[in-house]
Amino acid sequence: MNALVYPQYWRQKLSHKFVWLEPEHFEEAKKISNCNLDEAREWKVYLNALALLGFEQWLRETTPDIKIHRVSCSISQRISTNALIDVPILILEDFNVYLITVDNLDNDFLTIPEEVINSPNLAAHFYVLLQVSEEEEKLTIYGFLRHDQIVEHCYTNNLEIQEDGSCILMLKWFDQEINNLLLSARFLEVKAIPLPSQFKANQAQKNTSNILVSLSDWLSGIFTEGWQSTEIIWKTLPINLDVGFARSVNKSNSYEISGTKLFDFGILLNGESFALVVNQKSAVNNDKDILVQILPSNKQYLPLGLQLKVTLNYNTSESESQEVTARTSDNAIQLEFNESPGQQFKVEVSFNGAVVTEEFLL
């Protein structure tokens, strides 16, 4: 958290870590969960409601003047796995708070849907871990994590999205001094914790080029701003092109010209950068063979789920697309096609809603 100086009375005032659940909490939670759901989802909605109601009470008793707005006890959202998740969210001052609700903490980690971290519609500034003990009629406030801390921890520990679309969070990452959450909400600026929605808007403007890149100019040594000769640019990077199938393409000089542009996805991947490589050579009937590649420029592997898409004749009614997605331990992805001079094509690289777009003229 940013270095902030808090009033001394705040430091002394905030100390609670659990709250007793009242009969009215159970009654309201039952009403909320009585929505003709299947048994498993009904139980989850019930726990979410208890956690939200108890946490709200703790907030109001601890800091009566703090602004709290309930978004929902249980918002159903369809995620990429085509499943429904229930999202308990509230707004604390101007910060979105996502409540992670469990009924036990038997492991040293837990999992949450990846979308609640990376989706512009679901991501929150803070993630609060709450344990509901129904029999003891008690809610334990275990701790909290900031969104940017989750991104940093996952990046530092090389944690990838699981096959079921979930993300692993280690319990040791959570700040168990819950007072810090209230101090942050009161004294921190919202912009100090950027979310994917903010990043997406900024990054789309930054990385969507309105310039049509002419590949024929490359043959004359003229590169559009941001692009460089692949042979030159890769000499300046900490990793070389001698990886995977990229070796045969770029080391054998089978392509007449190759250009590279570096880009990143900002906070989504903690500033990790990538190389968009476009290779061209002449084919039969004056056509051009084009190979488009994405490679990591400062890591060994691409992040799982990074997608490369090429659309031919994108500005006509005859457009056609092909795409490929990075798997675990992929050190490059590529698409190859053949097209006539004078035609245009578009390349899109995307990750969790953020898109980098480049347009080309043969």
C-alpha cells in the first residue's frame, strides 16, 4: 500500500476481526437464497448473503461514518466456462469490494473464478476473505488483498489460470490486519488501484494503430513508427529468436523481410512484453506468403490464453479470419497465409479483454 500517514485515532479505533451473526441475518439470508436454485448454488448464495450481511454490520459498528453501498448479495454472471457464478459485491467509499466467502479454510490456498480478477465487469479494488461458521453463528474476517497485489503475486509466483477457469490465491498473501482495508478506503485515491476496465480503455487507445503498415516499404528499409527490422531489434532483447519453430523461420533467412513491434498489456501481465513478428516472402503468381508470430520478449513462455487472430480482407464483405491461442508452455504462436499484393489484413493480439490491433497493406 502507498505510504500514507493515518490519524492516530484511526490506528487505535479499529481492532475487530469477527462479528456474531444475529437471527435476522439468518432469516434474511434464507430469503435471499430461496430462489429455486439447485442445492449447491443455494448453499453458496446463502453463505454469500450471511457474509455480506455480517460484514456490513461490522463495518457500520466499527466506522459508523464510512460510506457503504450494497451492489448485490448475489449477482449471477455467466463466465467463460459457460457456468454461473454468484458475485457478492459492495462499494466501500468509492472502492469496489469483492467478498470471498468460505465455510472452512482447510488448505493454505483457495481458488476464485479468474473473471472476478480480469473481467472489466467483475474486477474489484479489494478482495476480502470471510469465513462463515454457521453452527457457531460467527463471521470471521480473515483478511484482504488489493487487486494490484493479486496481479503481482500471480506474476511473481508464475501462477497460471487453472483448466477450470479458476485462479489460485495463497492465504499467506492476505493482509490479516483488516484495519488497513478501512484506512485504505478512507485515505487512498481510487486511481491508485487500477482495474482492468480502466486499463482496457487506456490500452485500447494506446495500442490500436490507425496507421496502415505497408510491407512493401520494408523491402526498402522503411519501417513505420514502432516497427523495426527483426534482425536488428532482437539483438537488443534479453531473449533471442532461437526458440521453438521460430528458429527455422528467422535463422534460415527463408523470408525476404521480417519486422517486429514490441507491446505489452500493462497491469494485466505486470508489464511483461511481447513481440509481434510479421514475415514476408514471394510466392507463385506474384502472391506473398505471410507468417505472423507472437513471441515473449523477456520471458521463456507466453501466458496461457493469449490469442492471435488474423483477418484477411477485413474491410470487405469477404473477410475471413483464423486464430490461435497460447497453451501451457508455448514459447510462440503463429498463423501463416498467402495473399495477393494490394490486399489488406488485420492482426489482433488479445488477452482478457485487452486487444492490440495492427493493420497491414501488402
